[in-house]
Amino acid sequence: MLRISNLRSSVEGSSFTKASAVTKVLADRSEGRKEILKGIDLQVKRSEIHVLMGPNGSGKSTLAQVIAGVPLFKVQSSKFKFMEKDLGKFTPDKRAKMGIFLAFQHPVEIPGVSVFNVLRKAKVVTGNKKPRTRISSVRGKPVYSGLVAPDLGRAKELRQELVGYLSSLKLSEDFLSRSLNEGFSGGEKKRSEILQMMALRPKLVILDEIDSGLDVDGLKIVAQAIKKFATENPKSSILLITHYARILKYLKPDFVHIMMDGKIIKSGKASLAQKIEKEGYERTRNVLEQRPIKDAPRSN
Amino acid sequence: MNDLQVNDYRYGFSKPENYVFKAKRGLNRSVVEQISSIKSEPGWMREFRLRALEIFEKKKMPKWGADLSTINFDDIFYYIKPTENQKKSWEDLPKDIRDTYDAIGIPEAERKFLAGVTAQYESEAVYHSFQKQWEDKGVIFCDMDTGLRKYPDIVKSYLGRSIPPADNKFAALNSAVWSGGSFIYVPPGISVDIPLQAYFRINAANMGQFERTLIIVDEGAYVHYVEGCTAPVYTTDSLHAAVVEIFVKKGARCRYTTIQNWSSNVYNLVTKRAFVEEDGIMEWVDGNIGSKITMKYPSCYLVGRGARGEILSLALANSGQHQDAGGKLMFLAPETSGEIISKSVSVNGGRTSYRGLVKAIKGAKGVKCNVRCDALILDEQSRSDTYPTMKVDEKDVTMGHEATVGRINAEQLFYLMSRGFSETEATSLIVNGFIEPIVKEIPFEYAVELNRLIQLNMEGSIG
């Protein structure tokens, strides 16, 4: 499904449209950083759960954003494909339509736009639901629904679907009426990302530190929701980015990758995560590079 | 969807003109006299018009706001009467008029709201229906000409009282040539809980529309009036100079909602003012999407103790448009309060201006006032300015003023794009979110329409 080889990325910025402000602003923020990904090889097949672990600054989030299509990164690779299509050619919205979903580590607030509204429209644009064309007629003339036209019957249907997801996330229905991410607590932001994932049913889910900032109960709710998603969408794949192995108590990965300094230094089965948790990233790298083991700081 | 042109005006169709009477182009004493005589008006109204014409001729064009130098008063029709009489039912209307309404969807709006619709086709209200239940309660809702015929005493005692002809050049013009508009009277204690609405429409090239609306909400009563405007596209400029006068009596409340979507060649120069008495509440919800130039500052004169005025102003300026909008709060009594919230969006070289006046006279103790204006500028070519004025002659007042100017946030754009929205769709969503505090105050059907208009305005505007 996702096939990446020798992917390199640096902050320079190629924009998806000429006048886009995205490039400029994000590039300014990351000023001073150069090459972040230094030759990534990664293959995620259908139905697989992959875990990508690594210390802060190792490039995990950058990889997630590069796959989702942040225009700020300049990307070079010998292969960068999703469903046999060359990902580099597509803008973020096209990638979302192809079935890629990124759950953000820090979702931005969108004031005045309700969770429900975003999901209703996103389901239409991602082809999760076909836009219903004719909604009524006025004196024999058909009235068509646009992107913003109300379609009360379908809205009700969607609401019922979402209420099911909300209850598994321990959120109440009025969550749907709130402005997206505005004033959300850390835990609510993570759950909102999971809610969107459940509603949009993507083919490839990238969860960027979905477990950070969650307490024990929150982690359990989120992890179980992910598990439920995986069960109900057996063809979807998950790439879970994390510092910690604790979420793996609930989710059994098919593969675990260790990322350090812009490279995947080791890949293995679920047991690798346990090993990392026990020994720390530095030690693992030193072992791999056959360096003498010093008193390396443990990553927790 | 993407091949739509910017400013591709959805309602820009024009029906063949089929009028019973059309006054000559241009304005002079005989045109005014002719209008008055066709309408068989009482002598005092004729005098009122002629006096107003003199004032109009003497007054200079306002130079402090938008550029009005291209208006040619000699090239405008000041009166057109489309059909002989007011029709009672839909089927009585001429077919081309019905087709026009079908196209803009008024029958649908009418079906959804159960209240009556006064639809103004050109200068005359031709289609008027009103729910019997309100009539039984003594609520009057009709076009202004009918109001003058049937209730001359009420009209005489209120017309021009809050906006005298000498107020400004366009109020004088309207006073001289007005035609149509709505007349509403709500008796004491009556609450009209379904919005009353009127659709206004200009259909003849070079025709000015000068409707005059008078609303009186008696003690303890409530009414919500909704005015939506659309107009077809013309090759020459059209002028819309309306006057709206509202009187909110003791303990009464009035809300006046406008969504103005004139085509992009219309000069929209409107004077709106409410006098609010003790403990009364006036709320203006004013959306400006269309027109070439709009100058409109709904105002509240808070004349009674404890009166409150709220002005929500929304402006969207696309290429070639200048929306000079805002509001005016006059605190003329103690313990009065008010708020102005303005949201403006400029795109494709469009220009928005917030212009506001807040005044508290000496002795208006305990006044509380809050002004907030936010502007969103979508590209380098567009522009937004803020002209706030505060005149406070009393020490015991609380005044707040907040203003922001911003652009679309890149992170928001990427976030929404990663959910499948194109850059244009994402921008529309963010813009809709930005104006949401005002849109949520607009009746549902109109809010949907408004969001659709915003969407159309955003398409093709980026990149």
C-alpha cells in the first residue's frame, strides 16, 4: 500500500499553489533546520499495523507530514508510492481523497466551524458518501444540493453514526456542535482526531503521537477506539508514531521501526518495542553500530 | 465547480421589461409630482416629497466615504410601476414575475416560513400575503404605499421623524421619490414570533430603487423583520437608496435582518436608524455581500433609560467592490448599553471599511458599550480599513474597543486540506467560521444562502 525507499526531506518548501501562504509561514517556523529525513525505507501493506518509535527530533513527525503532504518539505526519493501512485504529485487534499489520514499531534483550532460540519463535508469530499444531487423540487424544478446545502435526512443519518463513535470515545453528543479543536483539552483534541478517523474510514491512518498528553484512562479509551477501528476496517493500515511502548499494551503491531536522526535504524516485530522500552534508544543504536556501551540516558 | 468565474452572479438573469408605467429618466419637480399623483397621495406627502427634492438638489455629494463620483443622477429612472394592482395570490401574478421568483426561490422561502411575504418587484409590492393570525392581533404588515393609503395618520406622525430628508443627500433623494418598502406596526404587548420578510428586487436597467420602510414596535411588543435583496446584472450602474426608520417603544424589541446581495454594479446607499425608548432593544443584523459600493451604517439612538442597541455587521468585498459598513450607537440616556460587532472579508482586490460612531452625551451615566471589528484579508490585492470614532462627553461610561486584521492561517489551511478539502474549500470553511458569530444570528434558510454565496465568492479566488 505505502512504499517508500530512500526518502530524503529537507525544509525548503515547494508550494502546492503559487500564492499559498502555507509554505511561507511553515518554512519560517522551521528556519534553521536542514535535512530531516536522511533516507527512509518503509513498506506498509494492507491491514498491517506499524509502530514507529524514536526519540524527540528523530524525524518521526516530519515523516508523517511528508506522507500527508505538508508543502514545506522538499522531498527526494527513489520510491514514494501509495496504492501504486506517485505520492509526490498530489496535494494534501488529493492524498486525503486517496485514503491517507493524518491524526495531528497538535491539531489547530478552527473557530466557528463545528466538528459536525467538518465531518459532514469531509465525508462528501473524500467520497465517503456520494453527494446527493437532487434534494427537492420547487414547482417542478429540481433543487440541487451543493457542498453547503443542507440535507437534513442525511445529516440525521450521519449524526447517528457519529453518536456511536462518540460513545466509544466517551464523548457526549454536544461535542459535535463545538468549534473544531477550539478550547479542547489535550485529551479532547486527541479524541477528536480519532473521531475523524472513524468517520472518514481512511485506508492508511497515520497517528502522530496520539498517546502523548493522555492520562491512563484517556490512553485506554483512545487505544481501544483505534483497535475497534482496525477490527471494523480490516483492510486499513495504521502507522502509529510514538515515544512509548505503553499504548502497545492495547494494540498489537505487526512491525516496529526504530527511527533515529532521520533514519530507520532497526525494524522488527512487536518484541522490539519492549526491548526499546527496557534499554532505551541510545543503547539500541550503540548496539547496532557496535559502539562500546556507555551510560546512555534512557529515554522514557 | 472550479470553472465558475469570480463574481459569476447567480441571480444575474433579466426578464423582459413589461411595465404599466415608467417615468422619464432623470429627476425634477415634475417627475416627483407625477409620482405623487399616480399614487393619489395626500397633499402633505406631495409637499414632503417636493421639500425633500429641494434639499437633495442643495446637498453636496458626501466625500468622506466611498467613491460616489460615477453616479449620474440624470441617467436613472425614478419610478416604475410594474402591474396595476396588488395581487392577492401567487397565480394572479404575471408569468414572468412568477418565473423570476421561482428562480430566486421565494416560494420555497415562503413555504418554509409561515409568515407572509411582501415581495417587492421593482417599485411596487406586487405580491403580498400575510397570515391571518397576525392581522387578528392587530399587526399591520404591508407595503409602504398601502400603509400610507390605509393608515395615513400613523405614517404622517412617524415618517421622517428619525431620518429627516435633510439628514443626508440620499435620505433626501429617497424622501423625494420613495416608492414601496414595508410598513409594520405591532400593537402593545404583541410578540410576532415568526420573522416577517420581504424580498426586494430591481429588474429594470438604470432604475433606482428607493424603498422606504417604517416599523413601529409598540410598548412591550416584539418583531423580527427580514429583508433579503438580489438583483440582476446590468451594463449600466443602478442606484439603491433606501431609508429605514424604526421606532422601538418602551420595553419593546425589534430585530432587523438584512442580507444584501445586489449585483456588482449597484450603488447601495442606505440610511437605517432606530429610535429606542426606555428598556427597549434594537438589533440590526446587517449582511453585505453584493453591490459595487455599499455605504450603510445602521444606527441606534438610545433615547430612553436602559435602552439597548446591538449592531452586527458583516461585509464581503470581492473584486471591484467596496463595502463601507459599520454602525452608529448614540447613547442619549442613562444606563443605556450597546454593542457593535463587525466582521469583514476582502478578497480578489475587494475593499472593506469599518466605519463606526459611538457617542455618549453628557448625563448619559452608566453607559456600557463594546465595539469589536475583525477583518480578514485573503490576498495581497485586497484591502481593509477601520475608521472608528468615539465621542464621549460623560465620565461615568464603560467603553471597549477591539479590532483585529488577519489573514488565513496556513496551519488551518493544511489541517483542513488533510481532511480532503481543496484549498478553496478549506478557505471557504475558514471564512465561514470567521463570520459564524454573525451568521448564527440569521434565520436558517438565509444562513444557508449566505454560506452558498460565500462559497461562490471564494471559488477561483485563490492561486
